Amino acid sequence: MMVGRGSRRRTGAALGALVLAGGLALGACSGSNGTSASSAAAPQAAQAAPPGSNDAAKSAAGAATNGSAPGSSGSGSTGSKVPTQVVPSGRSMIYTGQIQLRTNGVDAAVAQAEQLVNAAGGYVDSEVTGTDGYLPGAVYGSGAGSTNGSAAAPAMPLPQPTNVSGDSAQLVLRVPADAYDGVYQQLLRLGVVLAHQRSAQDVTQQVVDIDSRIKTQQASVARVRALMDRAQSIADVTTLEQDLTQREADLESLQAQQQALQSQTAMSTVTVQLYAKASPPPAPHAKGAGSAAIGALKGGWHALYLTLRGLLIGLAAALPFLVLLGAGWWLARWIVRRRATPGPTPRSELAAEPSAGNPDDE
């Protein structure tokens, strides 16, 4: 009986060990299978995702692998060191930037900026020059749009800088999207950076939406034309022509929007404002005794000249009145003298008067 019980215990222990070993083996296999399944989940999700969300699936897979979520690109600062923007693959992006520089030679900096843009395959969209640190037609502080409306501009333009004077210039540059970062970094080296900002706008959804609407509108126009070919009456033809005209106008509007988006995504916009450094006021010069005496003498002669000049001007202004007053005074004096002088005595009165001193008359 003792031998049977010992053998049973040993048999049970052996069976327990076998079960434990089998459980550990199964756990290891399930762990490896779970790892392989999770690593294969990302490609399957990417394949199952629609074409418009490939980048989102890739970003999610990268975030799951690296432990970080995807972020948005874009910057706006006042420093001269700007990180390079990463362009998402398969996305339609509009890149805009604005740079304010202070340079000793505005004309030379303008020529260098034009050379950089031309070498990158871009062009100068517009150029404005000004004086005394002011640019006519430039947008400061708030607002959007370029000087001629053909290119996008930052949503919040930079304010007008201070401590600038002399010549100034503004260039609106159109740069290919793939060369935008390199040209932006090179433009920052053309002078002392006063301020700069850049932005990126994802218009992928707009591009897809407009493309879809254009295809739908093209099919609608084709259907109306097919109906016109089968129209039997003049009334039907007239109605269909009006409908066709409206649909073609809508199609042209959509195509214009598509071309504008293609232009903005293909050519990025950088607005560069160049200013000269404000010149310091001239230092006052100390004057000696001789210089002070000469200055006082000049001041006295100038005061005498101003006095004589004022007297002459006053005399010239009063001369007509003096002539009139003199003529009136002479006329009045002549009249007074005329009345005061007695007239001659008549001869009859002289003969009738007796002579008081003649004795013969007595």
C-alpha cells in the first residue's frame, strides 16, 4: 500500500510538471504571435485606409512605433535661425512667409534677393520702393493679400519697424515649393533680421473637393449636350441652352479656383521688406569767440535788413493813401486862402468919398 501511494504521488507530480511546462510554452507562443500581429496591423490598416488618408495612416503607424503623435509644421519668430519645414508627402500645402531686414545697402540687397529667386526657378511678383523707412502700399499690422492680389500673404503681417530711415523696398517673391526652405534661409542672411514669420496651410481637402466637383460638373455638361442633340422642339432647345450656359459658367468658376490653388501650392510666397539703418543726428559743434562775434554781426545785419525791408514795404503800401490825403489837404488850403483875401474897391465908391484932408472943400 505504501509503494502504491508513493508511485501515485510521483506520477501526479510528473503530470503537474508537464502541464506547467506546456502552459509556459503556449504563453510564449501566444506572446510572439501577438507581437507579429501588432506589427502587421499597421500595413493592413494602411492598405485598408482610403487613398486620401494614406498619410494619416502612416503618421498613426509612426506614432505607435515611436510613441509620439504627429505634429503640425509652421513657425513665426524674430530670430534668424529657422528650422526646416517637413513637407508631408501627398499633401497640398500653401507656404507663405514675411521677412523684415535692415541693411546698409537696400539696392544691393534687392539685387541679391532677385538673384536667389531666379536661381531657384522663381520670379519677382511685385516690387515697391519708398523713402524715410515707409513703404507705400505695404500692409502692416493686420490684413491679408499681396500688393497685386496674385499671391497669398501671411494672415497677420508684421508691424512697421522702428529705428529705420532712408531708402526702403518691398519684394513679393514667388518660389517653387520644393525650394522654399532653402531660399527662405538664404534671404535671412541678406541683412540684420528685424522680424520674420512663416506659415503653412493644408488645402488638400479643398483640392480634392474642387477636383470632384469639376468632374461632376463636366459630366453634367456632357449630359445636357446629349439632351440637346436629341431635342425635338425649339422650346426644349432654348431651355437646355440656358441650363447649359449656367452649368458651363459654374464649371469655369471651379476651374479658375483649381488653377488658383495649383498656383499657390506650386509656388510659395515670400514677402521681403528691406530698410536702411536710421542715421544718428549730427553732433553739435562748439563755437569760439571769433565765430560767435561773426555770427552776431551777421545776425545784426540781417535784423537791419529786415527792418528796412519792412519800412519800405509799409511805405509802398501807404503811398496811395498819402497821395490822396496830400491832394485833399492842398485843395482845402487853397479854398481857405481864397476866401481870406479881400477883393478890389470899385472906382465909383472912391470918387464919392470926400477927402477929409482937403481945405478947399470947406
